[in-house]
Amino acid sequence: MKYVDYYKVLGVERDATQADIKKAYRKLAHAYHPDVSKSPDAEEKFKEVAEAYATLKDPEKRAAYDELGRHPQGEDFVPPEQWQEQFRQSGADFSDVDLADLLAAFAAAQRSAEAGGRGHGRRHAPPPLRGQDFEFTLPVTLEQIYSGAETEVSLQIPEYDAQGLLHQASKTFRIHIPKGATDGQRLRLPGKGGAGLNGGKPGDLYLAMKLQPHKLYRVDGKDLYLDLPLAPWEAVLGASVRIPTLGGTVEMKIPAGTVSGRKLRLGGRGLPAATGSQGDQYAVVHIDVPRTVSDEERELYTRLASVSSYQPRSHFDAGA
């Protein structure tokens, strides 16, 4: 049998508190989750982390695991004799087993002994244990947090079967994304996490929202920024142009003489806040020029160049 150092898997000391163990698990589970990590061994690492946490988060299982003593990670080892006796009482075959199977069989033997009052007499039934909490990343769009939305999400939730072995169960949930939600905000689905033990309540499922990049808008808090290309004549003469917003298209007046880089504000067209307030949208002007021109257009530009007195680089001479 290969020894698995669950403390090493989670990167914590053997005297780590339950809070330290939970914190380490959440960090690693997120890092190795197959939906997040691109590493080829991410799924295997995720399972190792979940298996380690399932043992160390339970005080009774952790105490039983600690009884096995310390061994190097991956070393072949033989459990103590009393463990082998309990294992045989469970009716399992000891010839081909891993550490997770050993712990599950030992727990089954313990429950059997407690139920029958064998050995040291009848014990109290083990206390109910709350199920494990899980956290996943939920990609969301600007459109969803602008208006609020209902969506379905399918997740692979770690579960233990009747033999105590870990596997992935596919589950689909209907999610409500609240209007005005923010990047990183967590949605809680009570009772949708891991199953409880000994009649304990199930854990919770948390979804951390991750705002996806948008093809048009950049986000700064509750404000949105949009690049607005203008033709040279629109910038010089002024114009009325149609501007997209998350709430629909609006008309914007472009003042004559608008320069590149100017920010034109559309009040209350940004993202909503939970308080009911609304951010603004800014159109950032960029003067764009045609890449090809007709003969007539070229003639007009040539005439403009000959009659215009505008000197865009006059400040070069002033600073010389």
C-alpha cells in the first residue's frame, strides 16, 4: 500500500487548525479545478486535494489517520495490526487496497463494532457531520449583470460513494444572476454541496462570478468605456451619431472641433449598483481616416490642404 501524506497534499503542517485546512483546500481546489487549470494533471490533483480534505476536515477521520504515523509520501507501508483486524472485520480484501479504501473500510468496521457492541462494548453513535462546501467559478457577461439573468450551469461535483471512494457527479443548477452583481461576487446555493454524514446537513455550493471581457466595453467600477471612431469631417464639423449602450442604442451629439482622446459622457448608461444607482458610459473619441479614397475625394483633400492654415505641429517650433 502506498502512503499518501494528506497534510503535504494540502500544504499544511500536521498541527494545522481546521480553518487553515479549509483555507488551503479552497485555494488548491480552485487552482486545480478542471474548468480553471489548463494543466494536464489538474483533474488528478483536484481529486487528491478533495480526498485529503475529506479526511482532515473530519476530526474523527483525522484522528484515525494520524494513528497511522508519519511516512514519506508514496512509501510502501503496512498499517498497524489493529487496523488490519478492523479491516478484515469489514469483509474487505486487504491484498489490493489504497489508503482511501483502508480509511473507508476501517470506518465501516468501526460502525459495525459500535452497532453490535463488540470489543470494548457499545459506543455512542458517531455525531452527524455537515457536508463539504464547494466553490466554482461562474463566467458572467456584462449583459447579464446589467439586467439580471437566469441561466443554467453544469458542474462536476465531487462525491463519495457507499464505499467511501471519490468520484465526480455531473449536476445542473438553475442560477439567478442578480442585477448589479460585481466581478468576484459569490452566489450561495445552500444545501447543494457535499452530502452530510451520519444524518448531517449537506454543505453549500458557492459560485464566484467572473466577468468576461466584452468586445465593445471596458469596465471601470460601475462606469463603461467605449471607443468611438469619428471621420475627420465629423470631428471638425460636428455630427449626430448612434452609440450602442447596454440599455439600447442612443443618439449622441458630437460638438464641432472634437479632438481625438476626448471623453463624451452618457450619464446613467453604465452598470447598475445594488443600491439602485447607475454608473456612466464614456465614448472615447478616435479620429479615423479612410484607407482608400476616390479621385474626387483625393482632389478635395488636396484642395483642403492648399487652402487650410491649420498647423497641427506648430508647438514643435515653439519648443525649439
